[in-house]
Amino acid sequence: MAASTLGSAWGPLRLGVPGLCRRRPPRGLWARARRLSEPVASGRSVAAGSGLGASGTDRYCLELLRKRDYEGYLCSLLLPAESRSSAFALRAFNVELAQIKDSVSEKTIGLMRMQFWKKTVDDIYGDNPPQQPVAIELWKAVRRHNLTKRWLTKIIDEREKNLDDKAYRNIQELENYAENTQSSLLYLTLEILGIKDLHADHAASHIGKAQGIVTCLRATPYHGSRRRVFLPMDICMLHGVSQEDFLRRSQDRNVRDVVYDVASQAHLHLKHARSFHRSVPVKAFPAFLQTVALEDYLKKIQQVDFDLFHPSLQRKNTLLPLALYVQSWRKRY
């Protein structure tokens, strides 16, 4: 399907701050959104503003997220106060695992670090966490919410397999990776919120897959600078596109068609997730606020006609904190 037909294939994308809400938000919401978008002076001030303790391990997780997963950091700030510290610990754990691949020069070293986290999870569930900030905070979260060990183990195992540096053979392989990492993260977030609901789990599965696909797209320029391409090979072959086309940042129509097909799959998962909207408990909605950032990216990539390397896609959305607050207030995902 040609990229130019996106509007009819996808339908209108909802995101956009102008006209986003018909009713006027409660007083103070805009001020809170502005404060959220301002640079944070220190981990201590964030911890205080988030209702968290001022321990060193708290601050470490906060700072790690603010620097490495800013969107996840903002979404976690909008969770109920009693859930935030656990959500920060969980996302910090995910960041620690995610950055292993890019921080090691040899796969063997990466495997050793993954093994450390496997043993750490075992020790956490044995009430004997190592003296590492993220491990200590994760141990607190496990004890507080009785988190399921299986989801933590799945995240580690999948990221360990991903150390091979191979492109995904097909879109299903990318979706499986996203399910075992991003969706598992959402299942744990739902547990932190005290949600046990089949419809919420279905929504989390689709949102996690959308997150994984969008992350793969967003990271393509960075990976290309390191002579690596991870986009699904089956879609590239379908359009006669080689990895070299992405490495030299080709603007050809068939390259954009590859991007369109991959982005369309992410959009489809968002659409499926929202089909459960009326059945998902309202208490679960804060776990799914990342859909705001996902839809923002999909809207932007549509606007630049699926040019994956367009400079506008690399800029931070300064209105994201406001959009997240409004979406949270509207109780939607």
C-alpha cells in the first residue's frame, strides 16, 4: 500500500494539543504541566515532588530514568503516589538491561552482565538483593506488590537473545521481542497498580508491541550510524530494499513503503488496544499513558511522508508533558 494513502488506511490520528479537550481542565493543571516540562535540578527535588523518599537508591533510579528514558519518566510521575517509586524501580531495571547491548564491545561481556541480572532477580526473590541501587529498589517493589518473577525473567532472557545483533527476520519476530520486553513491563506495571484484569492484559500486550515497533523505527538512524539495521527483513525484501539503502539514508519511495508498513503495524496494535477501552478498569489507564508518545511519533512520521531520517523526528516534543497530563485527566489511553 502506498504511503500516500495513510490517512484513509489509518484514519485520523487523535493526538494534538490544540483542541485536544473540549472541556476546560481543572485549575492548576497547566501550571503542573509546565513544571513537569522544566529541567529538573536534582534527584532530591524530583523525589520530593514525586512523593518519594530521599534515599540514594531512589535518586539513582530517578536520574537514570530522566536521562535514559524520559518518556517513561514522565509517565511514571503520573501514576498514583503510592505506586511511583516501584514504577521507577521497574523502569530503571529495564533501562539497565537495555543499555547493555550498546555499552559492550563483545557479546561475552554482555552475557556476563545479563547473568548478573539473572542472579540478581533470583537473589531479590530470596530476600537477599545485591548492594546495587536498582536492585535494592526493585527488591522493595517486589516485596511491596508481590510482583511476578516470570515477567522479570522474560525481559532478561529476551534482551539476552537480542545481543546477537541480527536484523529481525520478520515482523512477527519483532513483535515477539516487544511482547517479551515492553509488554512484560506493562504487565508488571499493572501489578504495581493492583490490577488483575484480562482486558487490561490484552491492551497491555498490544501497547507493548506498538512500543517495541516504534522504538525500532526511532532507533534506526542511531543504529544506521553504527552500520546496523534491525528492521524486519521480510518487509524489506517485499519492497526490494536492502540494508545498504537504510545505511545511506535513501529517500526512495520503496524505502518509505517499508517504513509505512512497519509503522502501520504499530498503529494497528494501538487500535486493537483501544478497542478494549470500555472494558479496561479506569485504574489501569495510567499504566498506558505511553500511547500518547507513540501516537505523537506516528503522527509525525506520517507528516514527513515516512522519511525515517527527517530531522523533525529527532527533536524532543516539548508539549509531551502537557499532552500526558491532559490524557491523564481525561482518563483515556
